[in-house]
Amino acid sequence: MNKTIYLKNRPSGTPSLNDFEFKEENKPSPDEGEVLLKSKYISVDPYLRGRMRSGESYIEPFKVNEPIESGIIAEVISSKNPNFKEGDFVNGMLQWKEFQVSQVAGLNKVDPNTAPLSAYLGILGLTGITAYVGLEKIGKLKEGETLLVSGAAGAVGSIVGQIGKIKGCRVVGIAGTDEKIQKLKNDFGFDEAINYKTTGNIGESIKKACPQGVDVYFDNVGGEILDAALENINKFGRVINCGAISLYNATETPMGPRLEGTLIKKSVLMQGFTVRDYIKEFGPAINQLAAWLQEDKITYSETIVEGFEQTPQAFLDLFKGKNSGKMIVKI
Amino acid sequence: MNKTIYLKNRPSGTPSLNDFEFKEENKPSPDEGEVLLKSKYISVDPYLRGRMRSGESYIEPFKVNEPIESGIIAEVISSKNPNFKEGDFVNGMLQWKEFQVSQVAGLNKVDPNTAPLSAYLGILGLTGITAYVGLEKIGKLKEGETLLVSGAAGAVGSIVGQIGKIKGCRVVGIAGTDEKIQKLKNDFGFDEAINYKTTGNIGESIKKACPQGVDVYFDNVGGEILDAALENINKFGRVINCGAISLYNATETPMGPRLEGTLIKKSVLMQGFTVRDYIKEFGPAINQLAAWLQEDKITYSETIVEGFEQTPQAFLDLFKGKNSGKMIVKI
């Protein structure tokens, strides 16, 4: 049999296990040109919450009563396609199923000898590319500048900060537990880290940690932390709006102080960033990240949850900040 | 004697005549290297409100009990500087005084035979340059796109719209009186114009006037009109945050819907724009604007108020939208 996970209904506010449905299906067989895949590692990511809405976004919404999909590393179990053979490992946007057939469009082979398979969902996948391309193309981070990162202990944030250090910047991270704060400073080399849950005044904490002000803010969370970052932004500052996890589960329009005054006063750039808009940059980004990884200039952390059945819970745990680094389900 | 206008106190909320003080001073005499200037045309601009605050901004605040300054066209009355002679006309950041002495730094000669003197405060001055450089450098407006402009009948807005038409775009303006709406369509060639004061729903009106969505939004007003523009922004849209006149007199932090979600979903760029950051572009911008003016491809409107004593009132009238095009005081 073949376990699968469907979107049962569109979540209202914070998603719950009731929004997902497990179904048992028959294991499919590949037709000519197709491959049969067995899922090995499933990536769960905050942006998937956006696809559970019906509204317009940068990526097509999931349909109710259809399988959810995300980045998955799978093994080729049987192949009717000359380009893939049994035992190959591939990375692709695949459905939350133990077994599935693919027509191979969008599948990329990955080499388990170069890096652990799960790394292809993280530092050598969209996560790493997001960090690298966002900083390069929007942040245009320069040596000696101050880089502030929110969601800093998350998959993207922890890589962003390390790239900042490689580039010779002061790097300050924001995260939500003392354990993460220690990790940022000890494992990832951040100069300073702020626990936004225990600090009395996030704006003041940023000011203290960034005595020269903030030149580049890589935002994974939006909301009040974005406001506080902008209070401390320098002239010609750049904000990479990569994520807004603090708002994803909002059921009413989130309100906040208007930002246009600050943008004008400080000649600040804010740009919404979706890595899929930069497909041409993927190759160079992966090459650079792989080089840094081999030179031990960069490291990564993963939170690996075991068992296909745990996939929905792992996704829900993202919104509680239970992951440190990339959240991955191992099957 | 020599009439002058000082900042009496920092306005709280909407400025009033009480915030200004007229003083009579002696007419000064130039020292070696200096010139004596007689003010001919004074530019009053919304951004001056920002300089009346004590807080940090992109330009130094005015001091209480010191003269206000803005762009002024003046005549050289007597000169002790070899580069300027009696009868020359100059453009510079000068004080609100009938007569003043200048050490000539920052003065540029202007030719009354090339264009009317007042044009050097408008289309051939910072106003025109703001429109041109903002569209070119941040908007990166392309043929066939839809350009939305707020404060469209104002000094900058009316030029922005005309440049949009020269570039082959659909141009939609937002203004606050039916007279201005007619002017936008009849005199400035806008494709469509919206009276934000009488339209029931500004978001719906923009949607109707921009059936292909908004590619570039040149924002002079901020606030709810910015929100409505972002409701209609296209993927890869660009917002030039040039002004926020709707917020300049706010006494409490203006609140609004958070915009980061839209920025991310649509890969939108918002950038605060201050023309003084682009001094290198001034020359090419003026050349292009002067060429268009001579080719009759572009026109401009002015609201000229007569009398030095009217300067504070002319400034206050900006916030009531009493001007159409550039607001100028003629002395």
C-alpha cells in the first residue's frame, strides 16, 4: 500500500492536523518515459501555508482534496525513462506520498556522495539559494556593513548570517529561544543575537546590537520585528522581504505603523523576494554554497523528524519555532 | 527695509500662520566674493513640512527662530564676485527674505530667454528632475506598462504622467478635485483620472482604470491611496515612494494594513526616493526635460501667488490641494 497526505480543507488561521487527511492508495506503476519514486526526505516550509489559501499568490494554491506537494528527495525504484535508473536519487517538487510516478519534468539527480541527501533540501537546495540570492541580488551586501536577520535560527536565516560573516559584515540575528541564541553565536558565528520573546524592547535591543545601524535587513518574519528593524535602518538601507511567518496565520488584515515615511526619509529599498524569480542564479548559487561547504566555511543545521505520518505535525511545528535550521521529514 | 520670514515654532499637526514670523531687517551688503540677491520667485513644497520637525530626516531640520529656506530664483542686485554680474538670474537654496547676501556656493545661473524664470523651480528644476529620475532609476518604466500616479495634478505628478505618455504607457492619475481630473485628461494627456475624494472605493476605481493592473506606482501621497495602489499592483511592480503628503501633518504614528505580504506575493519593489541622492543625474534629466519642452512634448502648470507676504499661506495651501501644478510665490 501507499500512504498519502491530502489537503482536507483550507486552514482558517493556524493550521491543525484536522486540515490534513491520510489516504491509502495503491502503489502506481510507471508508463513509458516515467519513473516510480519512493520518497526519502520531505521538506516542510512556512511558505506552504500560503499555498493552502485560495487567494492569488506567487505560486498556485493547493486544491482541497488533492495531495500536498513540496520539495522531496526520492529514490528511483523503477524506471521506464532512459535518463534515470533504479537507485538514482532525485530532487523535485513532489507530492506527499510514499510512492509516486513522475514524468521526470523538474526532477534533478542528486549525488549522496557529495553531500548528505537531506542537504539538497536545505543548504544545497532552495533554502541555501534563497539566502544567497536574496543577499546578493536585493541586499547587495558589502563588506563592513551591518546585516540583521530575523528567523535567524531557521533554515534560511542561519545561512544568511553565515554568508554575512564570510563577506566581512557585522551580523546580528533575531530568534525566539535562548537555545537558538546560543546556537547562533556559538555554531554559526553571529556577532550578536536577540531573543525577541524575552527582550523588553526589540527596537532598543536592535539599536544596542547594531551600534552603526542596520544596512541590510533580511526579513523572514514580517510584523513588529520588521517595524523595529526599520526604526534602526540606515540611509540607503535595504530590506529583503523574504518571508512573513508572523502574519501567515492571521485571519484579519494585520495592521501596523505605516512605513512609507521611513522609506522616504532614509532612501530605503524594500523588495519582496521569491527565489523562483531568479532561476538563472540557481546554478552559480549552488556552486558557491557547495564550495563554501567543502571549505568548511559554512555549516547548517537540520531538525529531522522520522516517519511519513509525522509530516503534517512537522509542518505545524514550524509555526511554533520548534525547528532549528531546516525542518525535514525522513521516511 | 528687508522683509524676512522665520520659523516661529515647530508646527504640531497641520501648520498654521502662527508658526511663521515676519521680521524686518536691514538690507545687507555683500563682502568680497559675495553677491546681493533680490528674491523673484519662491518655491513652496510639501517636503518643507518635514524640515519643520526636529527629528532626523534626509535633510537638516530648520531651526526655530531662524529663516526658512527653499528653492528661490533671485536677481543679482550687486556683485563682488567675478563670476556673477548685476542683472544675472540665479537658482539656489535661499532664505525666505526679500534681499540676502550669498557666498555663491550652490548658486546656478538661469537664462530667462530659454524658459520663463519660474520654470527653473518647476519642470527645469528639482520638480522635473524628481519626476524624470524617479521614473527612470526606480520605476524603470517600460513601454506598454501601466503607470499610476498620485498627487497627479501636483508639480511632480503632472510631469510624471506626461513622461509616462511619452514612453508609450497607459497613465492613470489620482487627484482631489473634478477640475484637476479634467486638467489631467485634457491638458496633460492622462488616459484616465480618479477623484479620490468623490470615488466611493479608491481600490475599485484603480482596478477599473487599470484593467491590466499597475506596473509602476509613483506615490506622492502615501496612506490609504498607497494601500489601494498595492491592492492592484502587478507581479514585479515598482513603487516610487517620493512623497507622503497625507501623513506629513500626522501627530500620532499613522497605522495601516501591513504591506510585507503583498510585497512578497507579488515580488514588489518599494523604494524611498529623494532626488538629492541622484545629483549625477541632474544634468541629463534637465537636458531631456528642456528638449521635450522645446519640442512641445511636455507642458507644465503653475499656481503663482503674488507677494512675498503670501509665502506662508501658499505653503499652507499645499496641504489643502489648492495648487494645480507647481506652487510658486512671485515677488
